[in-house]
Amino acid sequence: MRIRSLMVVPASAAAVAALLASGAHAMGGACSSGQVLKSTSYVFALSIGPMEQMYTQAQVKAKHPKSGELMLSGTMSGGMSGMGMSSSGQRHLEVHICNSAGAIVIDAHPTIVVADPKAKTMTMSVPVATMEGVSAGASDYHYGNNVPLTAGHHITVTVTLKGQKVVFHTVVSKPAMSMSG
């Protein structure tokens, strides 16, 4: 029985690799960049970057922004959250979720918890919003929000979906200096 279950994993990985190689762009970048972990049924990709401006559908139609996030559900946190931290301490935490066949999982309800042993509030439940980059569209469908994180701190990000849990360990990067105007 143990050997049989070990045989399934390489077949699954081969199927995902074949799908990626076949040019399935809808999910190719979604669950293959950032820090990637797998559970039994899902592939999770964590990325933490600079704070993102978030827009409603109406704001995107009215303002035509070239960057930022289109919020599909949930609420924005971050600069408006009242957590007592300046926007300079905010980062955009996003988790892309794909199924084992590589398709982007939409309309899921993951929980995301950030643990930072050095922070005043050691654990934080992220108010999960669903969003996509305004210029990227559905291929960038992800879950997350702007969250207060301290550069240089070692954090743990736990993502749970339908009883399946993955735990990311990472260090919050220092803000990047702009390389172009």
C-alpha cells in the first residue's frame, strides 16, 4: 500500500509538469512563482510584495488604473485597517491556489494566518479578499490582502483550505528601491 501511494505522487507531478509545458497559461504562472507548497489536493504559491492599491470593479471602470488589484470579494485591509501601523510597514500577501491538475481554484474560502514571534501581535488572521491584478486578469486570481509586516522578521504563513493545511516559513524582505522611473 505504501509503495502504491508513493507511485501516485510522481504521476501527479508529471501531469502538472506536462500541463505546464503544454502552454496552459491560465495557471502556469499562478501556482509556479513565489514559495510553492503542495497538499494532497492543492498547490499553494505564496508571494509577499509591496503594498498594493486595491480597487472595486466600479473604480477600475472609472479610473482605468494600470496597476493594483481588482477586489472581487472581501474587504481591503492595510492603510485603512486602523492597526496603528504606517503604510510603510504594509505588504501585499497573496496566495495563489491551484488544484492538482493545475487549474486555478476560484471561489474557495481559505484561511490565512500569519505568525510573527517578534511582533506585538504574534498571530494575525488575514481578512481574506479575492482579487486579481488589474492588468493581469483571471490568470492572477488569488487570495490575500495588504497586511502589516516588519522587514527582516521571520514569519510563518499558514494557509488552510477544506482541512488541508500548508505552512510557509519566510523572512519579510526589506522594501525594494525603485530601479526605474
